[in-house]
Amino acid sequence: MLLSLFVVSAWASPNYPAELETLAGMPCLPTCTVCHASNSGGTGTVTAAFGVALMERGLTGLGAVDVLTSAFDTLVTDAVDSDGDGTFDADELAAGEDPNPDGVAFCDTLTPTYGCFNAAQSPISALGVLGGLLAVAFGRRRAS
């Protein structure tokens, strides 16, 4: 039983999403379904067109980053378009999109906005505005 648990974990590639994010210049982490049938991943579950295209170019799993890098580079060179929409997989990933047929955007999360700026994109501005408001309020309080 212990041996079977070790074998299953040895096949896992938990570092692949972050590595793919870096390789493709993605604005966020992709979900496991970019390659796998579900976000649970696992051996034998690479069924998504993009994952199959990577496997056809040498990806074997096991968390080997150099093998993922090589397979991705070959995918770019081969100008693969897994969903046939006219946009190469690498370009879709760079835009935060899923390159699979019927794929959805990975990076479509709502970011709270406050006033005239996006706090997630400008955290220093948010702190500056807050500091300015506090300074004005404190100054008015001292003046009265």
C-alpha cells in the first residue's frame, strides 16, 4: 500500500502549471485541465488537445521541467493550434486563454476596483490615496 502511494505521487507534476505560466508568459496560472481531464490530474488523464500535443512532442510528465520546456519549444516551432481557431496555442496561453476546444479563459477573475484605478494593478496608488485622505482628515481635525 505504501509503495503504491509513492508511485502515484512520483508521477505527479505539481510544478508544471507554474512552469507553463513562465514558459508561455501567462498572466496567471493555468488550471490542470489545460492538459488533464480534470483538475485532479494524474497518470493517464492527459486527454485535452493541448496536453496531447505536448505529449506528441516528448512530454512524459514526472515533473521534469526540462522535458516540458523542450516539448513546449517544439509546440511553438510547430505552430500548434489545438482548437483550430487560427490562434497558436502559445499565443492563447500568453493571453490567459485555454488553447483547447471549448476552453475558457484562465485569468477571468474579477478584480475589485476603487474609484478611478484598479487596486490590484496599483497597490501603491491605493495606499497613496488612503494616506492622502488620512493626512487631510488629520489636518482638518488639528485645524479645528
